[in-house]
Amino acid sequence: MAASGSPSNARTFPDSYYEDPTLYQFFERILISLNEFAYNGTKYPHDYQFTYHMVTSVKLTDILTVLMLGTVFTILRYIVTATVSLPLAESLNLKRGNRAKWPESVWKFLIYTGLWGYSYYVVIYSGRHNFFQKPLDIFKDIVFDEGYLTRPIPVDVYWMYALQLGFYVHSIYGTVYMDVWRKDSYMMLFHHGLTIFLLEFSFLMKYYKIGALVLLIHDLSDVILELTKLNIYMKDRAGRHWPLHEWMANIGFLAFTVSWAWFRLFWFPLKVLYTSHWGVYVYHKDKDPKMFLFFNTMLFVLQFLHIYWFYFVLVLLVKVASGRQKEVDDTREFDERDSENGSGGHGSPKRSEGEKRSHAD
């Protein structure tokens, strides 16, 4: 999202420059950036030749690596479901409807924990990068010279991308054939496709620093969500009510709500959207901001999905606070009758492995 240019790109600013903008500054600077780059086609014409070279720069080895990882994740999930999740659900004597959803949450809790842990290690703990600490500098050193598209990505970031792409390729299969079907499953498929496209695009364009930030900001909320679901499924089992799991589910729901609001509704706009607009304006005004409007449109669509899913969280919060619902549950589910009958829901293409097993019990 920069252009051919001189070393003048390497501007430096005092520490005060990196302070978070006020709400007014946030919207003002994004509008300034959009007015400069998005609505000025004469000054910044689209570089079709560069786009062609970007698309054709994809390597077969990278595609095969992602497909292989997606296959490995799928096989690993079947193994975890058969050898760990379902036997554990039976030994805990979970309710039939909860037993159907249990394998999905066990798998997602494990995989999101691993993926987020690696993202945290790469972006923050390793100390090799300052994407999170000084996001505005992300676009400082980007100069589109002749060899830009062939420059290697740091090895740790490369595998961060490969693992995430492999997981989301698996997730498309998992949503259709393995997960319990929910009201927002089609939206979830759209999210997976958008994520794959956004990751691949940022990979090819060498916007991997922004991509790494997006991955770091996203996965922690999912870890908390799946842990909360596991406690929801365990609080009523074996013919008893377990107050400890209900308490942990309530705490988990509050932690999930706070993490979602903080990471996806505050840090994502501040660290990602602000950077991808104002950072580009600061360093590349009067140059060629490659794919500026296209890239930022995808980021805004992702933010819309954040708001869409937060709506479900608020619905549940209001129901519990008003007394219309006494306990935390997943507001994205279909009605309890569908769940208890082991149905995947209206329009579900396939039943999950857990549903098939619980239906046979």
C-alpha cells in the first residue's frame, strides 16, 4: 500500500505521535485518507500491470502447503473427535443436545489456543517485530520497486500465515460437514472465505504486517468463547446441576464479551483500520497506494462481521440482565427442540459427527 519512492518514506516521529487518536481524530483522519486515495482516480490510477504480476506471483508450493495443512487439520479433528471428544462426552454423561456440540467446541478450543499462542509468540513475545507496538510504521519501509513482489516473508510470519490458511480451508469443510448447523452458518462460511481471501491477498501483496495484526487480535476471543461453551455443556450432566461450571460459564461469558469489544471493536479499528488508512496517508501521499481501496474495503467488511456477531452477544446480555433468560447459552443456535433432536437445523447440509453419535444413543 505504498509505491515506488525514495528513502523519504523512512520518516520518523516522536513517541507522542504514536499515542492513540481521539474518536474525532480517528474518523477525521480516515476520511482525509479516503478523500486522498479512494476518490482521486486521476492522480492515483489503478496499476493493472502490477495487479497482474501480483496475482501471478502465487507459488504452487505455497498452495500445496496450505492444502496439505488443511487436510492434516481435518484428519486430526476426526481423530480428536473419535478418541478424545466423544469418549469424554460419554464419560461425563452430557445431555444429548450438548453431546452433539461438544466435539466441535473441544476441537476449536484446542486449535484456537494453539494458533493464538503462536501468533502472540511471533508478533509480541519473540521481540523480532513491532507491528503491534508501532502499527503506523507498518507502511514506512514499503517501496514498490521492481523486486518488491519477490521479496521473502520472514519465516515465522510465513508459517503463521500457512497454519491459519490451512485452518480456514479446513473450516469450510468443517462448517458444512462436521459442525452443528446454526442460524449464522452461512455467514460463517462467508467469513471463512473472506478470511482466506484477505490472508492470501495480504500475503501476495506483502502486507503481512497488517495480516499478522489481524490474526493476533482475532483468535483470543475464540479461545474464551469455546472454553465458555464447554462449561455450559458441563453444568447440567449426569442428572445433576454443577454450580462450578455455571459460575465458570458466566465468568467466561463476561470475559468473552469484554475481549470481543476490546479486541475487535476497539483494537481492530485502532491498530488495523486506522493504520491502513492514516499510516498510508502519512508515508505515501502523492505516491501510488497500490490496492488501497480494495484492501481497506475488505477490512471494513470484516469489521461489519465483528459488529454483526457482537449483536448476538448483546442479545444474550440483555436477555440475562432483564431476566428473560436465566442462564448463558448460545443465541446463535436454533430452538432447543432442533438441538435435542440432534438435527443440524434448517437447511443443514450434514449432521456433525457428534450429532450422529448422540442420535444413536
